[in-house]
Amino acid sequence: MDLAAEGEEAQAQAHAQAQAQSSMSSEEAQARAASVERAWLRATSCMRAPPKPAKKQGETISKGHKNYELMLNLQLGIRHAVGRHSAPNSLDLKSSAFDPKEKVWTRFPPEGSKHTPPHQSCDFRWKDYCPLVFRTLRKLFDVDPADYMISICGDEKSGSFFYLTNDDKYMIKTMKKSEVKVLLRMLPAYYKHVRNFEHTLVTKFFGLHCVKITGAIQKKVRFVIMGNLFCSHYGIHRRFDLKGSSQGRMTDKPLDQIDEHTTLKDLDLNFIFRLGGSWFQEFCRQVDKDCELLEQERIMDYSLLVGIHFKDRFNGNADNGGAEDSEQNKKLSAKLGIAMQSRVENVVRNPESESPLIGDPTGEFREVVLFFGIIDILQDYDISKKLEHAYKSQLYDPNSISAVDPKQYCKRFRDFIYRAFTEDVQ
């Protein structure tokens, strides 16, 4: 991973416990500190990288690793942000909580301060954006503060880098300044939406932060914390990123190199997903509502990320943890898009078909467990996307490219998804 190219490698190490907020009672502070300390010990004792394609399962992130210092920096900041506040008592928020100017800067000097521990690095600052909103979102999403302590490692994707928590529940992704602005702009509508719709498929956001290195080296890392869609004992055997466009929407990997880590695209899709009747109706209603939100906020270029676990395929304990149909995983399927017991039907391409995206059904079915959600929801239709649309429209069919107006994008996305997902009538 070339983080230097992004100009976003922080250089700080940190350890010890952040003090509880003065408004909390000493008993509450001690209890929270103990809970946070246990999570911190779990995190730092087992930091690992996510699985790499066809290679070892992971590598230990220890001192000397190129991402070790940044990882510790993020851990200290998050630990400080979570540990110093109690959970909000109400889900009702005032409009002032959503003000983009509502942010909290905390300085972390090497010698420590009244609210921060000492550390062995240069001076850095930590920023929490709209902290009350994200604390309330974590409460809404039933996130336990102790589970929110992070064990992280690096991976690279699309010019950003990802960190995964040790238990795979949470994902940290670096952010462009433009993406931060979009998230803050849409935060009031997003909060209202996820509160109103329990089965929403849009990405769950848990925190928005920034680390700024002060002194001679001025660097900023902005990042968002999200839910990991594929956190499960089930192994993901195939994954698809679906947009409903066709230009450039095919993997460039040869067939013999495609594995469970390959993200396939629209033109690679060789299945129709079949959901049970009641779940299919709920799926359609939720996709409609989620797309209405994104169109309203002028968002485009989002995808439906789909993970497939084939129940007739077994790769040993590393694949599914020996919990193929455990009670835990059966309970998870009570929520749309999470460990859903379903079927897929194989399709074959018809060269005479007007649409290249969905093949003809073959009548061949497989039992599967499905995971899906709407991701990449922070791209608005800005001047760069308008220019991309104008340029690519001269080269390709304007209806086939990803960069289109949010209204057109929304309609095309839904039309495609409602062809790829159908009701399972047995």
C-alpha cells in the first residue's frame, strides 16, 4: 500500500486510558474505564490483517509495520471519544447537533494533558465531527461502547485504505474532504431515514473523525467508521458489486483467477437471486425508500454489494467456523440483507438479447445464504461527475455509463435490481 501517494500517513504512538468526562459520576467513569480497558486489551493483543486472496490468512501488525503508528493513533482517538462520554438518553436530537460546524478538537501532546494520556510521539490533534449525532447513531444501531474499541490493520482499495476491527464488525475507511462534506450535508436526512426504517440497506455509519499531525509535518487523515456487511461465520464464496450500468462493468481477471476475494460486476452476474415472498416484498419496499433518500440527496454511483455463501460448498472450519446452520446464524436472518436463507438460479447469456446485463434463467437452482447492502453512498453529482458524463457520452452509449444524473441513476439502478432479484415461488 502506497500511503505516501495519498499524503495520509500519521506518525503517532499511544497507550493508556482516557479520563472520563467530568459530568459523569466517579462510579460511572470507573465502570466505563474498566469496560474500555478490557476492549483495548483485546484489541492490542490480537491485531491482524484481513484475509488476502490465495495467501496466508493474515499478518500480525506489530511495531515497525508501516501502518502501526497510524493504527495506534486511531485507536487512542477513538478510545478517547468513546470512553469520555456516556450513551445518550434519547434518540431525539436538536437541529444544532447536525451543524457541520459542530465538531470537537482535542490536542494530544506527548506529555499528556488533563484529558489525554502521555504518548511517545509528536503532537497531534483529534477531531470528532457531530459527536452527539454519531453517539446517538451507535445507540440506535445497538453498538456496545466496549465492542467499539478497535483492533485495526491496513488494506488498499480505490486510493484509500481500510482497517478492520479484530472481530470484523467494523470497518474504517479514509475519506476525501469532499466525501466528508457530503456526509455532513446529508446527515440529518440520513439519521431520520435509518431511524424510521429498521431494514434499511444503506451503509451504517458509526463515527466521522480526523487526525491532524502538527509540527514540521502537517498531515491530515479523515476517516469514517462503518459496519462490515460480511461479518458472519459464513464464508463468502462470491461477491458482486451491482450498479445497473454496463460500460466497464466486468472483471478484468481471467476465469481461472477468480476466487472468493474477487469483486465481480454487473456483466459478470450469472445468477438471479430468489427471495421468499414476504422478504421479497420487504426488499422491494426498502430499495425504493433507500433510493428515494439517495436521489433526494443528489447521490449517484452507489452499488448493491452482494455476498453469496453456497450451502453445498464446504472448505473446512476456516470457511464457516463450523457453524453452517447454527442458532446464531439463523437468528441473524431475521433482518433484511443479513444471512438470508435463499436460492439462486443460474442464468446464461443470450447474444440476441437487447439487455447485456441479465441472462436467461436455466431452471438450475442452488441453496445459498445471502448478504447484501447499498454501499458507496457519498458521491454526489458534482462538476467532476458532470464532466465525466459529458466526456464518456461522446464515446459510449450514455445509458451504459455509471456517471449519470441522480434521477436517471436511481431509476436504472432499481430497474436492474428488480430484474436481478425476484420472488421465489416453489
